[in-house]
Amino acid sequence: MSTQQPSAGIGPHSGPKALLKQLVAAATSGTVFKGFLLTHLAEGAKGAVSPRYGLNKPETIKRFAEAFAFASGGTATLVAVMEEGRTACARVVLTKKKHDLRTTAPIDPRKEVVVEAALWLELDGQGQIVQLNFVADMLTPGGAMGMQMVRAPSPAVEAAAT
């Protein structure tokens, strides 16, 4: 009995949506994630991890590993995925703690850092990623050179100011 080996690309019965799901599943381990990117990014791939864009393959791997290191050992969950032709995009939630978002009560971002991000990729004819992009709603040190967004004031603070 032979076991099926993972290929460098995607199989004939899968597409960009399946590859995007595999990418997010690999994110819970830094070593597995880097290996996944190394295997699935085409040599001439271009990437973007906001605010950096036009990254080559090694830079894309490095920046994606930095961005997803936040979820290493935690949760990387696909919330929504869409596919059209050779492209796919997804909304992803990253947390440092393990959660099953289907059964967990809503996560309180005041008690735990939560990053919501958009991911999208484009494949070539061989199923290799030629374009990979990541934009998050929260600027992380790896994604924004040390800057952080200021949280909006709570409604109680706004009411007291007026």
C-alpha cells in the first residue's frame, strides 16, 4: 500500500481555495509554515505584507513567517474564502491562544490580541503561487516597522468628552 506524497503544486482536483486553506493550516507551526511557502511559492513569486510590497520569494517567506508567528501555537482560522479562476482570497483570524471559533464564545479583543487579516493569492498554470498578499486590521511590529494603531476610545469616554 503506497501513501500519497504532497506535491509542490496542487492536484488536478483542487485549486487556489484549497491551497489557501492549506497555507492557513500550516501557520500553527513556524517550521511547517516556512516549508510550505518554500515549496509552494514559484521562483518568481511576488508578495506583499503591508506596508511592504513587491517582495521576492525569500523576502515573502520571511515577512509571512513574521506576520504569522503571532499565531504559532495559537489559532489561525479561515472565516471566509472565495475563489475565482486562479485566484483566492480569505479573511483570517489570528490569536495567540488556541480557540475553536465554532464553539468558543466571542473573543474579547480587550483581553487578548486578535488580528483579522485578508489574504489573497494567485496561481500559475502549474499550481505554484505567483502572487501572495497579506493585509491586517492591526499593525504588528513585523508588519509595520514597530508602529501600532491606536485603539478607538470607548463610547463612555466619548460621551464624557462632549
